[in-house]
Amino acid sequence: MTTADDVRAIQQRVALCRARIYGGYGPGADEATFDRWTRDRSVFAGQPVVERLSEFARRTAAEKAGGTPAVAEDAAAARDSVRSRT
């Protein structure tokens, strides 16, 4: 039998997962998140880490925009320009 505490714990876990998925970890992420994701590597799976994170951000933006590529590209480009200035 599931208790009220179990239900709350499950709901909190789902909320955390959603926040992580929808929050994205691409350009614009804080330095601690960036370092944790890259483990200070410059290349991952034969591709520069920054490019992989940018692609991840574009895909996240596309999902947030309902799969509209033009909107997603604009959002990713804006985040890339902010990241490059920091």
C-alpha cells in the first residue's frame, strides 16, 4: 500500500526530473553545472564539449517551443551569444 509520504516523495522526484529536463544544461548553465557535465573534458565522443552542449540546448529549446525549429534556433543562438560573453 502506498502512503501519503510515498506519494509526496514520488511527486517531488517527478518535479525534480522535469525541472532538470526542461531547464537544460546547455549554454547559460552555471559554471558548476557545466563542469559537472563536462568533467572538465574538452572533447566528448569525438565532438567538442561546447558543441555537444549547444546541440543539447537547441534540442531542449525545440521541445520547449513545441518542435518549432526556427524558434528553437533563435533561442539557442541567443543563449550561445550570452555564454560567449561570460
